Amino acid sequence: MTVLHHLSKSLRLAGIILLLGQTSWIYAQDPKAGKEIFDANCASCHGVCNRGAGPALKDVSNRRTEDWLLKWIRNNEQLRKTGDAQALQVFNDNGGSIMPAFAGLSDGDIKSVLAYIKEESPNCDKKKTVVPGADDANKKAESPDATLYILLALIGLFLLVFLLLARVKNTLSRLISEKTPEELQASPWYVRILPGALSRMNPVVLTMFTVSIFGLLGFVWFYDFGMNYIGVQKGYAPDQPINFSHKIHAGDYGIDCKYCHSTADKSKSASIPALNTCMNCHKSVQARDKYEGEISPEIKKIYAALDYDPEKPANEAYGKNPRPVKWVRIHNLPDHAYFNHSQHVNVAGLACQKCHGPVEKMEKVQQWSALTMGWCINCHRETGIDVEHNDYYEKLHEKVKADIAKNGEKSKYKDPNGRVVVTAGMNGGLECSKCHY
């Protein structure tokens, strides 16, 4: 009885151990569950095959023991404080980047992540990430201009038709001249094509009249062209060496304009963002999901310009041959025109869209406004100034109140409806020297 009792107890104990071991094995070796945990906790900084803000994790289980990885992932700072040589080396190799602690993950969770990495690692050899040379940052795609070829073909066709019609006309004229030669020679060619009243005019007067009409039309056309088209680049949207989408960054993700154009409220110029500003995000954000696991081609151009290799450790990722990106300027003012961004952004409180249009909707940035002198003058005439709630205009505010107290409804600062209106033009915004040196 005792033997049977002990045997039964041993079998039950073995069954429980086997069941627990099987459950633990299933959970710890579940790459599917590991992928979910990896995507939620690790993917923002690490890739399995490619480096992000942190190193690539391919074959990490072959480089480190499981026990060490459990300690590192759960609290790497605590592990470094123990003086662990491997922990200190990993920390230094990655430029001292601090990895957050994941104390909330169980051993089973971490083992599942390691199982996912182990399963995914062999696939890395099938994916090749190529970082282009620095010259690629400034190359533009060259494609034939189909519109130009179509226009040339149409011009050729019209010339052919014209030659055929001229040939037919000459033949008909020759046949007519053979029958009635006196009719053709009776009057000049220009008389024969004019209406009756004009055909009887003195040739000199007719010539002067014709020249005057065409001259006036030409003058009007050239004047309009000179005033509204020469030097006016409204709609200008050149190709850039790196295709940057304002719609994605400023629109979809709501990034403030001044995050990139950091001097718009501090300086005359809004400044061109440094590529290191891009790298604040794009060290880890690489848009691989849109390019079958490859880094976005435009992000590769940023890496190439900075001589940055995402596959190397952080302290070795930047090379010694960075090259500037040759951006194409879009908004061009004449050299004799002065414009200060900070004055309009800080003092006037204008939104970027006032002059630059709906930039947050533009895939490709263009010059939205004409930026002519007339356009600026109209804005200064129409844009009101909030003198009451802006300390910058304290003296102007006192001046307005004094004028209204003296002149009442006849004050120049009151419109026909009796409302107080102060525009930039009233405050000297129409003086030539304000904008011209």
C-alpha cells in the first residue's frame, strides 16, 4: 500500500512538473507572441536586421547568454552598476545611449522576444540595405519630357500642312492668272484682302493705323508681362535633391513649422533646417514598412549626405566625409527688398500660411503668393494691428487713443462704421525706406 501510495504521488508530481515545463516551453518559445512584444516595446529603437537608435539584434542569442540578456533587458542600468564588463562595453559602443528598463516584462515575455529574434535572424541575409554614395543626395531623376516631344511633333505637322496649303494656293493663283491676268494685277495684295472701307484708305494712313493698333496691343501686353510675370515666381515648385513632404510632416504628424525652421521668430531669415534636425527622428524612423523592409530612399539620401551608416555602432556611425545638400531656393526676393521674418511672426503674429499658403497640405512646396511689391502693399493696407494687447505697440496705442479723444468720430483711426482700425500702412508700413535700402 505504501509503495503504491509513493508511486502514485511521484507520478502526480512528475505530471505537474511536465505540465509546467511544457507550458513554460510553449510560452518561452512562441515567436508570434514575441513579435507582438517586440513591436510594442523594442521596435522604436531596434531592428532585427537593421540598426535604429540602438544596435541591430540579429543573432543576439549567439553573442550573449540568456541569463545575461534577461538581466540586461529587465534593468540594464542596474547591471552596469555591478561593473559587468559586457554591459559596460555595449553601453560605450552605442555612444552612451540609455536603454529604458523593462521591469514589467516576465522571463517568459523576454524569452518569447528572443525566440522571435532567433527565428527572424536567418531572414536578414535575404534583405540587403544599401546606403548610397553621398553624390546620390544631389542627383535628380532624369526622364524624357514627353510634353516637349508632343509639341515638337505638332509644330512639324502644322508646318507640313502650311506648306501643302501654300502649294495649293500657288497652283490656284497660277490657274487664275492664266485666265484673267488683268484682275490680279489691278490692285495690291493687301487691298484685295481688306474690307471695302479699309481698302479705299490711303496706303500711308492705313499703314500708320495698323502699326498704331498693333503697337498699342503690344505695349499693353509687354507692360502686363513686365509688371506681373518678370521676376514673379508664383507657383514655382522646383525639384529638390531630397523629396521632403510637408504634408506628411507638418500635416499628418502636426510638427510645428518652427521645429525645423527654428529661427523664423528670432531672425530675418527662417533658416534651412540642418540635416541633424532630421536625424533627431530619422535615426530610428526609417519607413521600412513602406519599402519591403528597406530604408526609405529619401532617408537614405539624408544618411548619405551625412556619411552616416545605420549598421555601425553609434560611436562609429558618422563618417568623415559629409557633404551639403544643394537645396533649391523657392522664395526669392530682389536684393534691394528687405523682409524680416521675426517682425512678422513675433510682432504681427502672422501664421506661416498667411504668406506661404497651406504648406501642411503640400507634398511638394511651391511659392504660393506673388510676393510682389503690390502684394505686400495691399497686405499692409488691409492687415489690422492689435495695438491694445501688444506691448510692442504701446506708444502707437497711446497715439491712437489721443487722436480719438481729440477728433472723435473724425479720427483717422476710425472707419465709416465707427470701428477703430489701425493698419500696418498707418504705422509707416507704406514708407519706401521700410522695405528698401
